[in-house]
Amino acid sequence: MAHERGGAARHPPLRRHQPPRRTRCLASVAISAPWIFLFAPDMISPLLCSSNVILLVLTGIFQQYWVHQVRKVRLQGYYVFSQKLKHIARLPFATIASRTALMLLIMVCQPLVHILSVSLLLRIAIVVEVTCAGCFMGLYIWHIHRYNSLDGQPDILRSLYSALQPSNTFEDQRYYDARLSEQQMALLQYQRENIHYLSEEVLRLQECLSKYQRTDAGTTPQVDLAHLLASRDQELRALTAEMNQVHSELQLARGLIDEKDSEIQHIRVSNNQDNFELWAQLWMLQQLWLRRYFALLIYLKLIIEVAENTLGGKKVTVVFVLGGPGSGKGTQCANIVEHFGFTHLSAGDLLRAEIKSGSENGTMIENMIKEGKIVPSEVTIKLLQEAMIKKENDKFLIDGFPRNEENRAAFENVTKISPAFVLFFDCSEEEMERRLLGRNQGRVDDNIETIKKRFKTFVESSLPVIEYYNSKDKVKKIDAAKPIPEVFEDVKTIFAPYAPKVVFHI
Ligand SMILES: Nc1ncnc2c1ncn2[C@@H]1O[C@H](COP(=O)(O)OP(=O)(O)OP(=O)(O)O)[C@@H](O)[C@H]1O
Ligand SMILES: O=c1ccn([C@@H]2O[C@H](COP(=O)(O)O)[C@@H](O)[C@H]2O)c(=O)[nH]1
């Protein structure tokens, strides 16, 4: 952006303006009138007055032209500069107008004027007038010259916003009260369009959100999970495509502006104002696209925020509890549930329940567990999603999952949920083996043969997952070899931010 604007600033469109030759002629005639008309002294005063009136008319016309030029400077975005020029452009006309009035007054009051001759007074008036008008014209020309060598940035945005912000200074207050320039109006119009566009996007977003809302007060959301996730994915894809399109259109606009920039360089030589108008239009177009682009980025961020860590219309907090078999995950999860109000979802327990339910996957799952192998991701993820949706809670401990990289990636892709952190129970194999053999819960995999296989799977497949989250700074490691209460003391420190808030009842 700065580049384009800078480009424009390097090639200002105005050329240096000289006072018209006619004005100078009239001024010289006016000054030399008393000598030219020596043969007819009575003609001097009326002639001086009438030539001054002509000069006044011409300055008026000339002022119109200057004001038009000042407007162009303002349209280019140099608001502060144009404000300065605006006052200077009016000074020559004001000077000549006041002197003409003075001259007419002298003429009218002729019989009362005794100190100096009328002709002398008129000449003094006209010399003062021409000197002042000349000075002001010079000042204007000097400013134009300064403008042409100006290398600053247009201050249009400042001017736009300053007009909308009340100020204490008198100058700013006047500006605040003054009518907005056309350029400001145009920019405001664009802002309005963008606001309109954004509100449409917000409506769309609200519509998307409403799909995630629960439709009754019951515990089961009415939205079909698969449909919900699929539509959310589709929305994300559509939005990304739209953003890419806008981005390419933005590039196109930028390309055009660059092209026009070089044409504007030509304008400086040829003084072709039409191309400047084109540049101004392109600049505005680019502004529009930029605003739209950023609006879309914000929208995309919102969508991603909505999509992430959301399930059945609620934002969820998920903690993965990982560690070797027998490291004490289940034992500590029970404590966390009691103290911190989490819902405990053990992937192993869900799989065992699935076997018991007599599902078609039952035999496959049972065989995998006996072999200490990892059940396919889609089976486990489906069970976890269903369990999460069924529960009212929004804080979940997912125990013993993900067990490998594939589990992890599939879960994040399908659910768009990433864990707040990973609680890792670190324990030696000897200690874990001792605990598992002493667990005595009748589990088919708590035998030395399967235990060895489970250890192998843990080292080969599950440890890389922990390493992955560690690289993301998400792992909170616990020394699980300590006695149960001591381990829980460490766990409590980690979960302190999740402690339920104390409510005071009066
Ligand atoms: N810190 C501890 N010290 C001693 N024994 C413990 C400790 N933590 C748990 N145990 C015991 O070890 C056995 C295994 O514990 P637990 O079921 O919690 O482990 P786990 O990590 O969930 O195992 P798995 O992954 O096989 O489900 C249990 O009998 C439990 O009482
Ligand atoms: O995500 C998972 C979780 C578990 N399994 C299988 O179940 C057993 C027992 O799991 P525990 O967590 O020890 O209760 C495990 O050895 C795996 O075979 C799984 O495949 N995927």
C-alpha cells in the first residue's frame, strides 16, 4: 500500500501556475494610468476604478480556477496541504475586492477628501493592491512549487478520521464542523459498503452458528454429528476459496495500479488530468479490495475459531492423558474428575464396552487388545465423539488416546479439536509391570505376554505422539513412580487453573 501511495506522491499531477498575462497587463495599465492619461486628468479616476473592477472580475475567474486546482490536490489525498492552499488561493481576490471597494469609496467621498488628491489616493490604493495581490500569488506559486517537489504520503485517511473525531482545538473544531470533502464522502461510502458487507458476513456466521446450537433443553443435541462436521468443513473450504479469489483480485488491482503509476509519471510531463482521475479510481478500488480482503481474513479467523474445539455447539476443553500401561492414568483421572469436574473418557474402557455390546467390531477389537495392538482410528474416534456428545460437560480427560501418530492426526482432522495440554505419566517398565500384574481386574491383556507387547507398542507408537506434543510445548510430565497421593499433588498443581470457581451465596 505504502508503495502505491508513495508512487503517487512522487508524481504529483499539478503543474506550476503563472498569473495570466492579461492580469499583469491590466495591473501595469492601472499603475501607469495617471501618466498615460496626463492629457485627460479627469479620466484618470474613472479609468482606474473601471480597470480595477475588470481586474476584480478576472481575479474572481482566476480564483475559481485555483479553487478547482486545490480541490484536485485534496482529491489526491493531501488534505492538510489543500487546506493551506485554499486560504492562499482566496487572498488575491479578497485583496482586490477590498481595494476596489476602497477606491469606489474614495470616488464617492471625493468632495470630502482634502488631505491628498483623489488621483494620488487611488494610485496609492492600486499600488498597495497590486503589491499585496502579487505577494499572495507568489505565495500560491511557491506553495505549488513545494507541492510538486513533495515526497510525503497523502494524508487522506487522517483527514477522513479526524473529521469524525471531535477535537478541542479551534482549528480542528472548525474542520470537524465543516462539510466533508467529496473524497471523504467517497471513503465514507466505501466504509459503509464494507460495514454492510461485514454485517452480511456476520449474519451468515450467525446462521452457521445457529446450526451448532442445541434445539432443546435435553442432553442430546439434535444435530447429527457427521452432518455437523461435514457442513463445517464445507464452510471452511468455501471460505478459503473465496478468500483466495479475493486475494487474486487484489493482486490484479495492485498490478493495475502499478501499471497506472508509470502512466502517471507520463501525466507529469503531459499534464493529462484524465489519467490522474483513473489513478484515483484505481487507488480507491485497491482500498476497497484491501478492506474486503481484511474483512474476509477476520471472517475466516472467526470461522476457524468457531470450528475449532467445538462439539455439538459448545466449546470444549480436552486434555489427553498419556503414559505407559499401568502408569496410573485411570487412577489419577478418577481424582481429577472428583476435584476438577472433568469427564473421564478412557479409550480402552470404551473399546471394552464396545466388545461387551456385541457390536460387529467386537471381535476385531478384542483380538487387537489381546495382541496389545492399536485399534483403527475411525473406530476409537467415533466412540470418543459419541461419548463426548452424550455428556453435558465441556471438560474432558481422554485417557489412553491418541496411541499413535495416525490416531492423533485423524482425531484433530475429524473433530477439529486440539488438546489444551497432554498429561504424561512417566513410569519405569518394571514398576508398570508390577502394577499391571497386581491389578487383578480380570482384563484379558493383563498377562506378562501381552504386557510385553503393550510396552513395545507404547515405545514404538505412543512415545512419538508425546514427543510431537512436546515439540508444541503442550506436554506436562508427571513422575508417576511416586505413591498415588504424591502423584495427585503434582496433578493438582497442573489442574489448578481448571478448579471450579467458588460461589458465595448470601
Ligand atoms: N502411583 C501409584 N503407585 C502404586 N500403584 C498405583 C499407582 N497408580 C496406580 N496404581 C495401581 O496400578 C494399577 C494400574 O493403575 P491404572 O489402572 O490407573 O493404570 P493405567 O495407566 O490406567 O493402566 P492402563 O493403561 O492399562 O489402563 C492399579 O491397580 C492401581 O491401583
Ligand atoms: O486408543 C486406544 C486405546 C486402547 N486401545 C487398545 O486397548 C488396550 C487397552 O487400553 P488401556 O488404555 O490400557 O485400557 C490397548 O492395549 C489397545 O490394544 C487402542 O487400540 N486404542
